[in-house]
Amino acid sequence: MEKGQGGMWTWIKYRGGEGQLAWVLHRVTGLGVFLFLLIHILDTALIGWGPEVYDKVVKLYHLPLFRVGEVVLAGMVLYHALNGIRITIIDLWEETTRFHRQLFYAAAIVFIVVFFPTAYLMLRPLL
Amino acid sequence: MIAKRDVGPAPRPAGGFELYTWFFMRVSGVLLLVLALGHLAIMHLVNSVDVIDYAFVASRYATPFWRTYDLLLLILALLHGLNGVRTMIHDYVRPRGWRLLSLSCLYVLGLMFLAIGSLVILTFQPARG
């Protein structure tokens, strides 16, 4: 990180292109899922306070805003999983490095095919 | 500064702790493909947030299978996430003092959440009645 050369962007800028996009998204989605995991550990811990407390708190997850948040979370996990497969393939078989762009687009296609039906099923109660 | 190879993965660490964490990220990642995506599918597609309540958890935790599943998911996801954040701290927090402070906070926080999560999964007893 060089000071005074493009500010914040230098934090995440590397070489550009699909490879960098995949990497930035991997960091952002990983951090997002991690933060949710911490919240989720706390909300689950409330089960120790009995049915009244737990049921009242998890009802929050029924709110429209939370349902949309759950779809965003599912999308983040799905992207992170698909790009994780891409990383693992490249790490195991180094020759596939030549096809890292194609692997990125393959992951993007699988993401679209899986994400939108899932989002529809999760948001159906709101429709 | 720019290596000859201009695309591809970061080089595999040569050995020691960094090689173990590198390896752990791949192994836990593959296991989490099943555990985390399975958890989402079970909770949001097979079931839905509308049916998840105290009674749902109580019936689910009546058998050791789901407690084991959740404990494995908790430990792997938390360690995978902690190591990811550790990597980001090393990348972005350069001053030694701040790095030490942020890493210390991360490890304390991680240990606390690991303890809370495990305790809930292992000791939960449904209320009577």
C-alpha cells in the first residue's frame, strides 16, 4: 500500500481483469459471511434463555428486510463457494491457471443458474 | 516486483505454520461446501425461516447427528473465517502496533465465539412442557 497514490482503491487494486474481480469479491463475500456468522452464533446462543426470548428474536428473520438480507447472504456464500472451487482447481492442477478466466465465467454461469431460483424460493412468502 | 508469471494463484507457502493454514483453507473449504451449503439448503429451501423456532431447534437437537453437524460447521466455518481475516489484517494493517492489536482482538473474539457456540450446541437442553 503506497500512501497518496489513488487512496482506498490501492487497497484492493492489483492487476485488474477477471482475476482481480474474483479475488476482491472473494474477500468481500468472505468478510460478509464471517460477520454474519458472529451474529448468528449470538442469536443462537439466546436459545439458552428459553422459548419466549428465542422465538421473539428469531421472528426478526421473518421481516422483509431480513429476508432480503438472507438472500444476499446466500448469494455471498454461493459466490464464495464457487470461487473457492475455482481456486482449489487452480491450486491442485497448475496447468488450469491458463483457463482461470474461463473458470471465472463458468462460476458466474453456475451462480446465475443456482442463485435466481433460490432467491425466488426464499422470497416467495413476500410475493 | 511483478513476478514472471502474471496470472494464477499466489505461490504455495514453503512450509511451517503458513503452509498448514494454506492447506487448512483448502480442506475446510471443501468440507464447508457440503456443510455450509447443506445448512442453507436445509434451513431456507427444505424448511424456511417461518418454521424455525425453539421447538424446531429442540426436535433437531434431540439427536446427536445434528449437534455433530452443527458443531463441525461452527468450528470449520469460524476457523476458516478467522484465518481469512488474519490474512486480510496482514495485508492491510501495516504498522506493527496496530497489527498486533488487531490480531489480538481477532484471536480473543474468535476464542470467545468458539466457546459460546460450542457451549450452546453441546449443552442445550429443551425446556420442559
